[in-house]
Amino acid sequence: MAENANEGVHDGAVGSTMKAEVFLSDDYRPADDEPFMNERQLEYFRRKLVNWKAELQDENRHTIEGLQDGTRNIPDITDRASEETDRALELRTRDRQRKLVTKIDAALRRIEEGEYGYCEKTGEPISLKRLDARPIATMTLEAQERHERREKVHRDD
């Protein structure tokens, strides 16, 4: 009977630790000498992704405001052309950022589902160095390079 009671407590504790706040010091960096994708590493990457997404959304908000403010009649044709070029560049940048936000959301979903940090092609761990530099990475560097070589071969056909 006591054994079953302990199991129930243990199961409840596991469920609650997933929801509990993970403490990270400001200078924490994932290290190879700790278990891969432990709670601290997952929280580190989750925060990194959430902050990156917030920055991108803030930039988008400023871009939209700038584009709305910039709709004015410019008589000089050269100035107008320059303004149109700037606007086109802003819109392209905004589109790239929108796609990046989609990739960030996908990475956050992988964290929630316990798949983050593992290569979608090989299932091997993605290096912490690569994830720190590109937290939306879905493949190991080797798998990414193979993928890009295959794409290039197919494009050249």
C-alpha cells in the first residue's frame, strides 16, 4: 500500500516539474558535460526563441508604422523611386521575418513535444554550438550539408 502511495506522489511530482519555473542564471550557457536537452537547456533555448520572436514582432510593428507614415506624395521622381525601393526592401525583409517567426514557432512546438535538439533526418543530437548559433536548426550540420548538396544536384538537372 505504501509503495503505491509513493508511486502516486512520484507521478504527480513528474507532472508538476514540467510546469514548474526552471531557474537559469543570466550567465548560463548549455554545456556538453550536462545531460543533453535537460530542463535547463530546454528552458535556455525556449527563452532564446521567445525573445527572438518578440524582437522580430517589434521590428515588424515599427516597419508597418513606418510604411503607413511614409505614404506621402513625393514630387521628385528620383526621390519617389528611392522611396519605392526602400519600401520594397522593407516588405521583403518583413516577409523574411514572418517566415522566421513561423520557424521559431515550430521550434517552440518541438520543445513542448520533446523533439527539440534532435535532427529530423537522423534523430541524432544537434550540437549545442549549432543550436546556440541557430536555435531554429532542425538538422545536424552534416545532415544539413547532405540535404543542400542533394538540392543543388536536383536544381542542376
